[in-house]
Amino acid sequence: MEAQPQSGTYPPWVMLEQYLEIIKVKDEDSSRSTTEDDAKTLAAARTINSHPIQVSLRLADPPALSRVFLRIPVGLREDKSKVLAAHGDSVLIQVRIQDTYEHFVYNAGDHAADPPRPPSLWLLPPARRELFDGCTGLLRHGEDDLAVAELMGPSLSEDTHTPRLARLYLFRSGEWNRYRIKILEGWDIPLLWDTVVPVDDRLLCFVHMRCGAMLLDVFSEMPKARYVQLPMDPRDYGRGLNRNVCTTAGGGTLKFVNIFSRCCCGAAASSDCKHSRHAYIIRTWTMRISNRGVVDWVQDGMVDATELWALDAYKGLPCNPLDRPIMSIDEPEVICFRLRDTKRDSRTLWQILVNMRSKIIHSVSRHEEERGYCYTRDKLIPSKVSYFFNTYQDSGTSGDATLTGQSQVDIKRSPSVVVGRQPKGDGDASNPTLQDIFEALQEIPSYSLGPDEVKAYRILWNNNGCRLISLLRLPKSLRKNWLQIEIKDSDD
């Protein structure tokens, strides 16, 4: 592991591994950092039973993973302590020591203040039981206000003839309270959720990848909820790991990402055909809310597997399906995916950072799955806590501009990544003529671009025909949709 970045070089956002790294220490060693964590991030507190604990972070630029470290005294028994949620400069941690569940909020402090305010760790009032990950969210509001909310579906023991009530367990204004939220007829509310996404500084979005999402205003006097369907019924399109709902554009925009298996004909179904083995399509949608409160999802991105496989930056990686999409908190076009090596006994994993608009791979991070550790159950939690360690965040430059080094291992950043959209082995399609583009457009089913036809020619003509090659690699049934998205991107 390379040295941790110095002050002012922290990434603008990170992906936190869910389970904490446990370090058993003696009293005299409690303040020492390991070779992997960062002493600048160290914060201390005591448990309900007065046991001293410390939390620190290892922060790495995505697609590399970041980790939370927990130091506890030698002799204490710990079991599956984990990160539950994150928002802004804070991270919610559930610690289980001596079979007791306790909940701490880690805060990055204010390193730009005069004098700087160091990181802190404070214990929430007892929640009386375990909080479930995937059902629990954290929301920072203003300078000092904070809410922790756990939402559960109707109890299985409830009478089906009575109105169904979701169960909300909410920490706000320094205390825990319980609420019952009425569920309108027709809502398919699950008992447990898959993930919770903070939106701006008032809403938590509870997401079930099959049933839909619920937007909850946790700072209203009586918490109010609104149910939102996902863009389409995803039950016909594979595993829940293939889709995700995230916030981006600074945390105020909701986006939905779905990875579809596809056949060589373009249909949404897997195939054993050698031309489409492991082929897939990535689609993205953005939530739009009208002045009348009508919620709509607008598709704004599509990338086919063949477009990624043709890149120079993809060389050496297996042509297997991607999963676990996580949207960049800051950049609406950038998504991180996981790629597994499916060879027998292989434990190699890659995290790939893809730009959906420019169709390039920004970087790749490789690591080995630990023996005895089930990575498939571990969630990655996007967080901006790293940004608040950047002492130059208010100096007039963005978080990206302050980065002067990389802390992760096996990150590929080279000129070939940026210019790698030129596929290899398709020399006949480079430098296309207008006739080549005309013939490609005529092959599109239901071809009718109307006033956008000139834009289509300009898009396919540019960059020595690279976009034309991407178009021709797609099944014919997908080409019109792909071209419409490219035209919309050019307008934006």
C-alpha cells in the first residue's frame, strides 16, 4: 500500500467498504496509525461501557476502495461492525462489541477553519437494538442538525384488513422516536429495503430494486413519504446487483442505473451465442419532478459492452458482465462498476470507472478478494467525507483541481485511456465517407431522424469515424436508441 496523500490531496468523494477493519491495540499503541490508515483522520470516543475506541480512514480516489478502521483494546470481542450510511462530512457506524450494538457518528471536522477542527466521533443515544443496513440512512441538515432514520415495511403480524403502516424509527433533535406511516393502496412496500440514498439535505430515498423507491422528508414535523416507481419493471432483467439508485451532481439529482443482459439480436435476454456471450447494455435515467409534482424518469445514457471491450484501456480484462454500479457523487456521467474474474478459484476483482457520455474508461483498480471474506455481500457506500479533509477546498479551486497525487494501487491512467475510443481491427470504417454514414443510417429499423439527421451525420463523421464504428457494433434494434441519446448529448 502506497503512502496516504498529504493535506490538500484527498479525493472529492470515495467508496467506503461496508465492514470495518479491526485493529486490536494496547493502551500505549492506541494512537499509532498503521501502514494503511491515515493518522490525520483519527477520532476517539468511549462506548456505553467506557471502553476506548478509535476510528480512522484509508481514503483512495475511486475506483479504488476506501476503508474504515476500528481500534479496540485487546481482550474485547467484536463482531461485524460496519458502516451503515454516509452523508456530507459524516459517516454512521454500527459497532458491535461484547454482543452490544452501539452507533457512532464520525465527523471529518473542519480543516479549513482557524484553528482547524479535528475529526470527532460521538455516540448516539442507545437505539435498543441493531439497525439494519440497507434500511438505515443518515442525513446532515445545515451546520448542526442531523437525522438517522430506519424504515421498515408493515409487520407480517398486522391484520391485512387494517390499513398497512410502515414503521419509521427516527433519531432527530437528540432523541429516538417511532412513527407509523400510512401506505396508500396499491403500493408494494417491502419488509426490508436494499439501500438508502440521501437527496439534498431534507430527503432520504429508500430503494428496493424490484418494488421501487420511497422519498421521505425526515425534517418535517410529521415525516411524509412519497412512493416512486423505478423506470421499468426490473424483475425480468436479472439480479439486483445489476441496478442501483444513486445521487449525483453534488447530491441533489437522483439517477437510476441498470445493466441488461442482451442477445446478439439486441433483445433483453442472455444468450449462449458466441457473438453475444456475456454481452450487456448499460442504461441510465434521471428523475425529473415537474412544477405539479409529477415524477418522471428520463433515459439519458446507454453504453453497450462491445463499446467498452473495444477500448485500449480494457485490454487484459475479462469480457464478463459488470455489476454493482455506483454513480459518482459529483459527475452525472461517471459510474463505477465491479468486474469479477469468473475463472474457477480466481478471487481477482476490478473496479472500473466509466464515462457514459464520452464512452471512455477513466481508470481501473485491481484487488484480490480476501479468503474467508464474502465480498458479494459487502456493499460500497459513496461518501464525500474525504472532501472535508481537503484544506484547500475554499481556495477557489474545485476538489478535482487539488489532487496532486494518487494513493491507490494498480490504477491505470495513461494517454491510451483518454484516446482509447478508437477500436482496433476496424480499419475499413475509419475516415468514413458520407455514403458510408448514409448506408449505416438506412439500416436502422424505423429510420426517421427528421431535423436531427444533420446532427447524426456530424456525430458519425467526427473523430475519424469512431462513433460510426460504435454504431455498427450494436445490434440493429439498438442503433436508433443509441443515436438519439448521442444527439441529445450533443445538444447538452
